[in-house]
Amino acid sequence: MILKKLHKLILKNKRLLQGCFGFALLAIVIMKSHPRELYEQMLGAPLLYMIPLIIFYHFISITSWSLGIYSLIKRMKPGGIKQLISSSFKLQIFSIVAPGRIGDFALLYFLKDTYTYGQTSAVLLIDKLITLSVNITLASIGIGIFFSWGHSLTLISIMIAGFAILLWIIFKCPQNYFNIGIISRIIKKLEGFRVEINATVIDYKGIGINLALTVFRYILAGISVLLLLMIFGVNVSLVKIILIQAIIQLATFVPLTIMGIGVLEALCVYFFGMVGVASETILAIGLWGRAIYLGLIFSIYLFWIWKKQQNKPKSQVKAITL
């Protein structure tokens, strides 16, 4: 009885607990990583270069993701690329509060007047599978280089087996195969979902474009970090940066904290320390990067609110001002 109440209490306050755990972990990482040097690095950070670089990276990254989604969804209804890009920027607001990386599914709401929920869900599912495939492949190479190829082969084997099972469940598993409650209900819903997938995204040209853009985003992220490190006077191989980022991103898929706060910083200190980057340097880059990103999200939010106000009928606007 006590355990049941405790479980309910944890679920009720899950996001608060995740936030507290994240900030506690971040505080520990900072205290263990020369706080005085970190303070000096933060004060002396060349923000004149960092701010435009980080904003430019996010702008290109979000736009390229939108184009990847469009490559899969355009066969249903050509056009609407501006709406999709605009919606992708709005999604960044939800990414702050959504666990793991499921904030992208808010796209269902933004595109509800253009595509059905089934169509958008099918596209997002394929996009996630492509992203996860690239992420695991790069992370496996990184694990092989930094640790052992045995661990790398294990991860690849798990990936292949996991994808095989997942694809079988999505495309082939009959409705009456499982009699377990929740699994049976999921399979039942997949019956109609399979029709949407087959009609929506089984387009090898679109999948190829999405895959190319996904790889491009990983390279772009690596180049951005490389330039930030160079600004701080540190030189690291671009290939190693990309592989390290893939390992870190794979680890942050698990929603332990909000926005990966604390977890991301701890992993960056550990992995970039392996290639000779001082903990205070990578923390300064990471913390300023978070602050600039949140500033960008806040700006998008204010612009979104302003646009909604502008699009309201004048009578409603007057009523609000009164």
C-alpha cells in the first residue's frame, strides 16, 4: 500500500523530480570540475562569436529537419513547406518540457488542418527510425574506437535485433498474437496505422533524402562544436567530435532529467576529457550554449504569441486590450 502511494506520488511529481535531479547532478559536475576556472571561462567567453554561431546552427538544423520531414510527407500533398518549417520552429518550445525526444510529435497538432494524425505519425515514426539508425551506427563506431569493438558489435547486434522486432510489430504482427492488455491494444491500433505508413512513407527517394539530411545534421553539429572549441583555443578531430556527440545523444534518449540537464554535462566532461578538452572549457561551452538556445526558444515563443495576436480579428484584439 505504501509502495503504491509512493509510486503515484513519484508519477505525479515526475517532472519536478527530474528537474531537481538534473540540477543536483549539474551542481556536482560543476563542483568537481574546477569551479573557479569555469567561472573565468564563462566570464571571458567570446559571446560575440558564440551567439551568432549557435543561432545559425539551430536555424540550419531545424530547417534541414523540416526538409527531411517534407521529403517523406510531400507525396500526400505537395506544398506547405513554409508551414512545416514554421511548425518545426514552434516545436522547439515543446522540446523543453517533453520527455526524451518525443516533443517532435507536437507536429501532429500544428499540421492537423493539412494532414491526418495517422499520416503525420507515420512520417515521424519513420524519421525517428532513420535518426536512431544513424545515431546508433555512429555511436557504435565511437564505442569501438574509444572502448572496444566487442562492445560496438554488441550494440550493433542489439540494434539489428531491436529494429527487426519493431518492424515486425509495426508491419506484420497480427492483432490476436498478443493477449496482454496494453500490447494487444497497441497492435489493434497499428492495424490502421500500417495503412497510413504504406500509403505515406514507403518512398525510397524520400527516405534517401531524409537519411542524407540526417547525416548532414550530425556533421553540422560536429562542425559547430569544432568551431566553438577553436574559439576557446582547443583543437580536436572533427571525426572524434561527431562520434562523441553520437554516443552522448544516444545516452540522452532516456529521459532522466529535463532537457538532459546534468546528464549531458557529465557525459561531455567525461568523453571530451578523453580527447584532451578541459572540463571547464566544455562546461563553459555547454552552459552558454544552453543559455543561448533558451534565449532563442523564448524569442520564438514571443514571436509566436505576437503573430497569434496579429491574426486575431480586430474586435477580439480590442476586447483583449480593454
